[in-house]
Amino acid sequence: MLGVGLLCLLAATACERRPTRAVRLPLNSPWWQPAVPMTHAALSAVLAGGFPLPGQDLDPRRLQVLRGYLAILAEGGPETTPELFPDQAHVIAYYLNAHMAWAHALGAAPDLRSRSVGGLEDTPVRVDRRTTSLRELAARATQESAGEPRTALFLNPGWRGGPRFPPSAVEGYSLTWQLAEQGRRVGGAAGFWALDEGARQVRVHALVEELPALPPEPGLRARRALDLVPPPEPLRGRILATCGEQLGRCTVSWTPVAPPHPAPGPQHPHPATQASDLRQDGLQHPTRPGRSL
């Protein structure tokens, strides 16, 4: 009888319904839990559609994604939210992506089409809770990546005939690989490298003359660029075979940068890409007139 009573008591206890208590997590992560590094998938979605030259419209879908990304950039960055940038690679990626995103926005804004390239580079924008410009963002990216010339390959939006942007945003966790890929992509473009074997002359895109952290002497500069911004392998091998390992048997000249081609398509303002639409996400609308692009 005692055993039967004990079983009944246990069964009744097991079936008793007790209210559960809600567990509330803290709004902010505790100090011992590292923050998730900032990533840039939204910009990758914009870059995947190609880069609009000044005078070209940005389609409404990409514009909406870009506006959201610019708003994120305006509210945080390495200075105001350092917990999102665990190492220097993430800091470099932030400034490179901020430059690329705002180059997209400014280059596609119809009411800025009368501005010169220099005027667009000096247009005030909002990044990391402060007012800055494309020119200052490029200088900051170069400063943060001191000693790495290839970051400059992400800072020319093609307005002067320079290298186009990559097909995706730069991420801190893959920065080393992306620098190498962008170097191969740029160096492999038609006309970036050329060899006149009879005259023993190597012609290189003038962008190499401006890359930071390279030797000033043209031959040494070109030799370093041959590794960092390499041409396709058959041409690279021919250059070394003709000119020697240090290019000492050849002269080096810089190929002038060709002006960008006129933008195709209609030149009238597209309501989806007015700069006034971007202004709420950080664009400080300029009032100073500039010469035509």
C-alpha cells in the first residue's frame, strides 16, 4: 500500500502545472561577450549591379539598398563604435567601403552632374557621425593601410578612366585575399601593361605612378607593381625575359589615363536618384557650382 501511495504522489507531482518564468536577456551584450564585427553585405548587393559613371542613373532597387547602407555608415564607425572593429583589417575595410558607397551615391545623383570630379570629391557627406568627403575618406583609408599600395586600387571610381570597383564589398576577414584579387583584376585589364620588345620599353598605366608606398625610381616602382598589380602570366613572363629580373634592360614609361567615355542613356534627372533623396542619409548638399564633367 505504501508503494502504491508513493507512486500516486509522484504522478500527481509530475503532472502539476507550474507557471514558467520568462528569461529576459540584457539589451547590451555583457562586457565579456565580444561584439560581432561589422560586415558590408548591403554594399555587395549594390556593387553586384555594376558602377554608374557620372550621368548614369542608379536603379530604384539598388538605390534603396544603398540609402540604407549610407545610413548605417552615418551612425557608426571605427571612432564612435570601435567594438565593431576587432582589428585593423576591419577598419581599413570600413573606409574603403565608405568611399565606394559614397562614390556610387554622388556619381549617380542627377542634380550633381554639373560638378567636376574634384567637386564631387569635396562634396560634404556624413560618415561615422561626422562630416567628411570622398577626398578625406581616401586619405584616411591610405593612412590606416600605411605600407599597402593596393588599397588605392579601390579608391578610383572610374571617373578618370582608372580601375573599376570590385564586384563585392571589402570585408575585414578577407582583406588580404581581396587586395590580391583586386591587384590581379586591375593589372589584367587591357592596356594596363604593355611591352615593346624591339624598343625594350615597358609601358604601365599612370595609376602605378601614383600608388603610395612604392619606390620613386620608375624601374623599381614598375618592378614592385609587377608583383602587386600583375599582368596576365604570359605577358609578365615576357617582360621579365626581355627586361631582366629587375627590369634593368628596359625603360619604363607611364601610359596617360584616358578620359572616361560619355555616359550612355538619358541625361535627364531620374526621380529615383535625386541627390535630395540621399541627403537624409548623410549628404550635405553642395551649393558651389563646378565645371562640367
